[in-house]
Amino acid sequence: MFESKSGVFFIAGLFFFVFAFLSNALVPILMYQHLPEQTALEVVNANARYQFEDLAQRYPEQFKQHIGTPPEDLQEADKWYDEQCAEMLKLGRDIYVGEGCWHCHSQFVRPVSNEEERWGPVSRSEEYQNELQRPVLFGTRRVGPDLCREGGRRSNDWHAVHFFKPESLSQGSPMPEYPWFFDGTPDKPNARGLAIMTYIQWLGSWQQSYPYYEAYVPSALQAPVAADETDAAE
Ligand code: HEC
């Protein structure tokens, strides 16, 4: 067996399988098993809250109708926003799963193919240790871009128009339209619309740099052409 080519491949295959299991499953489990799983309320952070309150300002009537009115008392209002934001995150996650967004979008920046350049810091196991990542939504197909650093990249109204009709912002987009996230027009998101936007804005909101794209250094190819160069070209 050890002398034949197929024998060598067989042993090497087994070795790599065991190695992958150790490095991709056992080591992360041992490293992170002591971390408690965070609840949705615990993963509400200042960035997510900012976007959530932005929804309240942008769509006051819809917000009032589908989420409610915050208490007068400032401290109570603070708590209220956190709790409602957590509820919306859970609903948003359910919609993301139910609508099959994960058929086309991943939530995992892989440490290969310079994915960092495109989407931001490579994903870490600890990022998935919370209620909203049950089940984890790594995804396997990428018809659209990875979304785990999407938060803050676009404004809420951009998302509203995009969900209503992706084609109107991205010509030829194969992303389906989601008119049932709205009461008729893109400026009237319903509970589902508000929830999915809260969820999308939350993705990556725990990163040190949020929104991530502001930290993005454009490559030489993308750098804007200096004025004198334009003159010379003309
Ligand atoms: C059939 C595949 C498909 C499905 C299903 C799909 N998308 Fe997309 N999505 C795309 C593609 C392709 C793009 C890039 C073109 C565009 O912007 O429309 C995109 C773009 C996006 C963007 C903008 C990313 C950016 O910053 O440019 C967001 C956010 C998004 N999708 C969220 C969702 C959510 C949430 C769902 C589920 C409700 C969903 N998508 C379902 C294919 C899909």
C-alpha cells in the first residue's frame, strides 16, 4: 500500500482531513468555548443604535406605527431604544433567513484571495458567538457581495430604495425586488423593511472601524487623477 501512488494519496488525504478538522473545528472550539454566547440585546452597540435612531428620524410615521413611541424620560428612552433595536435585529435575522438572502450573500470574509482588500478585516470566530448567528449565516454562494461588513456602508434610504427595486440603483442587478418590505412606496418601510435595514446596518457595527469603507485606502488605479494630469491628458 505504501509503495503505490494511490496509497500515498490515500494517506495524505486522511492526514489533511484530520489536520483540517483539528485546525478548523477543534482549535476554535477550544479557544472560544469559555466565551458566553451573547444575546441580541448584548450585541446592540452605539453604531447599531445610531442607525436605528436614524430610521426613527427618517421614517417617523412608519417607525411609530410599526415599532412605537419612545418614553419621554431620557433614561427610559435609552433603554427602550436598545430593547426595540434588539427585537428588530432578531426579526431582521429571521427575514434574512426566510427570504433566502443567504443563497446569494455570504457573511464571512475569508483569509484568501485578498478578500480583505474588498470587504474588510478577515472574519474572526468570536464574531459568531451570539444569538443572531444561530444558525451561522456564513453562506456558500456569492451571487452578490459579502455582507458581514456592510453596516454603515450605505445610508438607510439607499437600502430602502435598493430593497424596493435593486435595479434602480444597480443596473442589471439580479437581486429580487422586495416590495413586501414596504407599504407601497420605498419611503414607507413596514415592520419587515425596518427590521431588515436594522439588521443590515448592524452587520460589522462591532468592528473598530465602522463604517469600514471609510478606512479603505484606494489602490493606485482607483486614486483620483490629479488636476495637472488631467490637463496634460487633454
Ligand atoms: C438572486 C441573488 C440575490 C438575493 C436572493 C439577494 N441578493 Fe442582495 N445582492 C445581490 C447582488 C447581485 C447584489 C449586487 C448588485 C446590487 O447592488 O443590486 C446585491 C446587493 C445587495 C446589497 C448592497 C451591497 C452593497 O453595499 O453594494 C445588500 C445590502 C443586499 N444585497 C442585501 C440583500 C438582502 C438583505 C437580501 C434578502 C432580503 C438579498 N440581498 C437577497 C444578489 C442577491
